[in-house]
Amino acid sequence: MKKKIIICISLLILLITYLYLGNKFHIYLDCPIKKTIGLYCPGCGITRMLLSILQLDFYQAFRYNPLLFICLPFFIFFLIEGIISKKEPLYNKIPTKIWVMIIAILIIYGILRNIPFFDFLAPTLIK
């Protein structure tokens, strides 16, 4: 358990360092899907979303990636539960049907956010 906590804290420190240095020097990595084919993937806007969360601007974070913003508390719950659980982590007990449904939702979300009628799902700067 101690090893899991050290790994998670190290990853968190790396993430915050990346976000801080990227914000300071404007050196973020571009989304390879957006860069090569010009379409938004389901993860487009996640870096800006995390930056907005760190600045406590939750509405702007939601506008960058609504689906992942809504799912973030669940990801955090599963991560913490996986760290503190002495038994098999909860995410290992999720049935295959649920994983297939999650993947289908991500694919549908990725398609919808590239259709002009659903442009409100694309990463949007609100200021």
C-alpha cells in the first residue's frame, strides 16, 4: 500500500509540475488526433480543464471537456479506493459490459463533439 501511495503522489507531483511549467512557458503537448486529422478526440481539452480546476474555475473546466469533468470524481474515487484497498480494487470488479458501455460513450462523445450541431461539446474558452 505504501508503494502505491508513493507512486500516486509522484504522478500527482509530475502532473502539477507539467501544468505549472506548461502554463508558465506555454509548452503543452498538442493532441495528436487534433493535429493530424483536425478532429477533437474525447480527451481534447483535458489539460486546459485540469488547469482551470487548479485555478478553481469549475465552469471553464466544464466547458473544456464536459464528459471528463463529470467523470473526474468517479476517477478520483476509484484511484483512492484502489490505493487504500487491501483486497482486490473495485475497478477490477467492474463487469466487461460496463467497460464496453464506457468505451461506447467515449466514442459517441468523440463523434458528437465534431458535429456542428453539437459544437457546445468542443473545448470552448468562456471569458
